[in-house]
Amino acid sequence: MHFFSNAEEVQLEKNTAHSLYRAVQEIIQNAIKHAEANSIHVQVIKKSGILEISIEDNGIGFDQDLLKRDSTLHFLIDRLKFIDAELDIESAPNQGTVFSIIKKL
Amino acid sequence: MNILIADDHHLVLEGLTNVLETMENVEIFQAKNKNLLLYQLRSHKIDILFQDILFGDYNAREFIKEIIKEFPSLKIIIISSISDLEVVDSLFKQGVHGYLLKSDDLSEISSSIATVMNDQIYISTEIRDLTYREKRLDIKSTVVLTPREKEVLRLILKEKTTNEIGENLNVSTKTVEKHRANLFIKFGVKNVVGLVKKAIMEGYS
């Protein structure tokens, strides 16, 4: 497990921070349970106008089409929309997965 | 003990002479240019040479080896305002025995003499601090990359365009740009040129 951050000074509303925390937790748990990953990188990166939280694993990955039909994932995306954040997923079979949560600042 | 001061600046020459003259059993010689330097070295049995780097028309880095070859028992202490570690390093590699900065405390002069006469190397405290700081920076700048970032970096180093990288990794150009932006942040650079430079320095290639 690796962690990188350049966003120590970013201040978030308590609600937002809590939702982001939950989302990251869920994604990590999922990577450990289902992705068969043995390495996870979590990065909290501040860029111009956005905060990007990415969780990258080296696990089995999955087909993007299957992903669109996954209900837990939709639930996660909806909750993120609620705090004005988006979820971007980059994955292909056997090529690991990168989940990026993008929150406008 | 015979000490030769080689500096083309009158004030430095006189200032250093004044300081050294307060020491016991010391005779001071001076040289303002390379011809005088060689003349003094050949005419007297000089024990220690305080040598400036930018010395009139000459750069001591170019002739220090010749001097060491002709006077193998001579102790050479560089005294310069240059604190660039590359310069310091190259002079030690050529075989000088000490390195002082013109901004150093006067007490460093007597310490350096005692140290080199004892067959040891003397490095100015300020330079030692600099080396330490640079080493710490090195440790801090060791960047840990995610597998995706490594892939993107590898392709950037192969001079691939954003489009080509996207096709190669089967992701959108937007995604490539995202990873690239993260690489910039992690390496602390502003553009691809900086990224490539830093990455090669860090051993990626």
C-alpha cells in the first residue's frame, strides 16, 4: 500500500470529507476483496480547481461494459454526485484498475 | 612552514597574508599569476599552497594536476567563492587536500592547515552543510510511481505523443493527461522537458 499527497492544506466541509472517506474506504475494500491485487496506490492530489483522489490497484481489472451495470458502483457514483464529485474508472481485464474521484474545489 | 598564497586579487592576497602571519613559524609567499606561482614553487620548499580557482587568465581546475605531478608532497588547499558541489568534487578528484570558501570563518584557515599537515582532507563547514542538505533533498525527491504512471512515463521517454500513449495503453487522451499531470506534480516539474530531465536523473530511462 502506497500513499502520496500534495493536498495537506485543502480544507473540505465535514460532510464532503466524510463522504469522500467512505467512498475511498469502499473502493479499497473492494480492491482487496475482489480484485486480487497485491499493490494499492492511494493518491490525494490537488490540481488547479480540483481535488483528485485516485486508488490504483494491480489486480484483475474488469471489462468497462460490465462495470456500467454494476449496482454497487452506481450507488457509489450517486453518492459522490451528491457532494458534487465524479468517479472516473480506468480498467481492462488483467490490467489493474484506477478509480479517480474528482471533486471540484 | 612555508605557505604560498596564489590569488589574483590583491585584497585577498593581503588579507590572507595578514591572517597567516599571526601564526608561529610560518613564512608567507605570494603569487598573483600562474608564472609567479610556478616560480615560487620551484624556488622555495613550499609546504602548503592556498590556491584560488579563477586565477587571472587561468582556471586552477586546468593546471592543478600538473602542479600535483611536479610537487607531489605539496598540500593544496583551494580557497574560492565557488561553492558549487560539482566544482568542489572535481577538485578533490584531481587530488587537492582542502577546500575553503572565501566566506568562511577565519578559524577554518588554521583548522585546514592543521588537518592537511596531518595528511587528512579538509572541507569547509559551509560546503559540508551543503552536501548534507543536497543528500537530504535527494532522499526526499525519490519518487514512488504507480504502475500506470510508470507506463506513461516509459512511453513519454520513448517520445510518444499523448495520442500514441493513449492508444498504446488503451485509454483516453484525457486519462493520459491526468497521469502526466500527476507525474509533473510528483517530480516537481512544469513540463515534459523537466519531467524527462528529472526522470533520467532519478534513473528512469
